[in-house]
Amino acid sequence: MESQQGSMTPEEIDVFARGLHHLASVDGIDPREAELIGEFLRESGAEITLDDLKASSFSKFEAVQVLDKTYLRRIFLKTAIALVHRDGHTSLAERRALAELADVFGLSNLEFVELETEALGAGLA
């Protein structure tokens, strides 16, 4: 994962991290998922920690407002796709949560499949 330093605001980093934690929590956080979230927190220069995220909440509607640029939404979804594939198993609950985010972000099914193909093809998962 490339460093996000300087390209994301603290609010964007916060929502991004809470969203990843929420998705990882859908079926129980695997250590490999926690590792990816921790990597994002370190590389983004986040002031929050993985422990802080455990006590936080996530709203897909807040994510739409904060991640208001198409490229941020695409980066978030690619990272989220990599996250849920990280443990070698994508549950139905995780797929539903990703689909809900894609819908809220205004992505078509085709666009989502393309993002998933890009994320998996780039070896992000």
C-alpha cells in the first residue's frame, strides 16, 4: 500500500480507517485484516490506533459525505476488497457490506466488478 501522507485529510483518514475496521468486523477480524488496517494507519500518519477503532462506529452515509471524490471512493473500495480477501475467505456478510458501500457510492455492478478485478489482479489481497 502506498503512503497516503499529504493526499488525505485527517477526516478522510479517520472515515477510511473506521470503514476498513467495520468491514473487517463483519465476520470477525482476522490477524491478516488487522495487519492491513495497521499498515494503513501507519502509512497515513493517522493519530488513531487499531484499539481506538474498536470503540468507534462507521456510517456509510458519513463515508459518502467525507469521501466525496471519486478517486477516494475507488481507493477505499479497492482497499476494502483487498481487506476482505486478505484472510483467504470472503463471507456473504462481507460481500453484502461491500455491495452496500458500492451502491451508496453510486457504483454500478460492472464498476464494482472492475474494481474487484483490479484489486485482486494487482495482488492487493
